[in-house]
Amino acid sequence: MKGRYRRIDVQPKRQERQNKGRWYSTLDNTLPACQNTPDMQKATYKDAGVDLDIYAESMSRLPKLVKRTFSDRVLQLDGGFAGLFQLNGKTAKYADPVLVSCTDGVGTKLKVACQANRHTTIGIDLVAMSVNDAICCGAEPLFFLDYAAMPKDDPGLLEQIVSGITEGCLQSRCALIGGETAIMSGLYQPGEYDLAGFCVGVAERTDIIDGKAIQSGDVLIGIESSGLHSNGYSLVRKIVFDIAGLNIHENVPELGATIADVLLTPTRIYAGCVRKILERYGANKGISGIAHITGGGLEENLSRILPVGTALNIRRTWEPPPVFGWLQRLGNVDDGEMDRVFNQGIGLVLAVKPDIAEDVMQTLRTATAWKCWNIGSIRN
């Protein structure tokens, strides 16, 4: 299909010529196709599973959602083949800019969304997974692109998904400047779909955070997650639905919510709080490293930013949210496995200089009302 926010061309292009009632390919004019007969059924795209009229309806619902994410740096190109974004704007001026790009999906959390028939927040997860990676380099998220693949056009479903994506973009202060909706009949089962997201950000070359400024003695500040975020859902689904045999709409008293509520809590987006911290303390001066805690847990993701010759000294100074203990008991999961698969209540970690650690935590608490903790330090 064509790009989602572009003009829809419903006229097929033929690369064939007619000769005496028979169709011949221009690529090979030696093999004639079957002779048309009056009673031969005409094939249509709709018969093959793609209804262009419904597709047009889907597209008509999206502009009002997408445009709410635009800033003065978006250059509109209605009917164009690409999205345009101006690097420097009224309030943004870069001297030596470096582009930062990320891509991700939301894994089998999609299966839970389909099972619960809730699709308005899965787009927030999609944005969060890429944006939270981009800010680890100290980047300002600029714009986002998405890809949705479905077995058939569903205007209502697509509208719900894109509403979540635009909400995530608003939280990240990045613009949704394009997307693709691919209708692939026969590839996906009815009721299923897949998503992928792409974020592009920018940072001044001198302000790129790559972990090289991390030193022994730096303090690790963990910022709380909203829950499971978007990792480990193959294990989550195995525990909840296969082992425990629970229903997606079942209430869990110890969590005070239904299973759908708990498992579909959107991934927290940290772009706003990181922006405030970097503006106040500076990249590589006060903030020496940032790690997004996804699959692999704390140790694996923090190890990705450590310079050679340094190591982690992590202390469990926080209490993981109840959902993690509930899953562990339900599935009889070992402690080590929990730590390797889940974020355990920490969604983002900042490595900061020890003299500003307390001030950074106070700034975070004031700016966001989120919990944060001193969870350890860097050692040689």
C-alpha cells in the first residue's frame, strides 16, 4: 500500500499491450495469457482481501490525530512521498548536529492488546521503546515514523492505534510525520496486527552521551518504571494464560486491577525528565551516562554503556512493584530469571557525578512526581 499520509492512487498501472483480444506482457511477448471469455469472472483487489474504499476511510481518520503532534519545524507536504522536518527552528539552533536514530516494536504485548481488544495505548508503548533509546545518547527526539501491518483494513482499529502513537509523540515532544499501513491478506490471522516504530533525534556533537565520561565513584540513579513496560511478554503470557489459566478480564485483588489493566499499562516515556536534567546539569559534565532498562534487565543494559575497566555495584534499595512478585509466585520463576527478563521496577538509569546525585534526585521528584533511588555506583 502507499504511505499512510499520502495521496491514494487507486488506478493500477499496466505494463501490457493488447493484440487481437489477447494480453501480452511487454517483458515477454512470446507467451500469450489466457483468452478472455464473456463469462470469465473479473478479479479485483477487493476479492484478494484489500478494499481500497475502506482503506481510503482509514486514511481519512488520521490527519486530525497526526497534525496535533506537529511543531513549527514540520514542513507539510500534502500528497508527497516523504515527511519533511526542519532541523533548526525558532527555538532550536544546532551548530554541529548529529542525528540519532532508533527503531523498535512492542513484542508480544500486541497479543495481549488483541486478546483484551484494547488498542488505544499500545501506540504509546511503540513510541516509548524508540524514544527512550534515543535519549540515552542525550538526543532531542525530533520525529517519529510508524509501520502497521494488518490482514485487512479496519478504520476503527487503525484510528485507535494511531491515537496512542500520537499521544506518545506528544509526551515525547516529537512529531509524527509519516507512516505506512500494509494490508497483507493471508499473512496475518484475523484480529492480529504488527507494529514497528522509528525515531530520529538530534544532539550537538559535543553533547553526545556515550558513556565515555563514566568514572569510578559515579552514582547510579534509578527512575521507576510504570510496570512491565514492553519486555518479557512471552514469559508473562506463558505464566498468566498457560500455567495459571487466568482470563484477561479477571480481577487480581492483590494488584487492585484486572489482568488487562496491569499488562497493558503503557511504557513510561522519559524524554521530558531527561530534557530537564540535561538542561540543568549538562551532558557529560554532570550526567555521564544513561541506560534504558529493557530486556536483559539492569546489569545487561547498564553494561552496554560502561567504559572498559569499570564495573557495576548495584544495591537493591527499591521495592519492585507488586506485579513482579505476583508473576514470580504465579510462575515459580527464579530470582535470577526475573532479573534477566524484566526491568524489576527501574525503567531508566542515570550515571551522575556524586556531588550532584542528591540534587538530581530532588529535581526528578519535583519535575515528575516519579520515584527515584540511589541504586548503586560505578567501581573500578
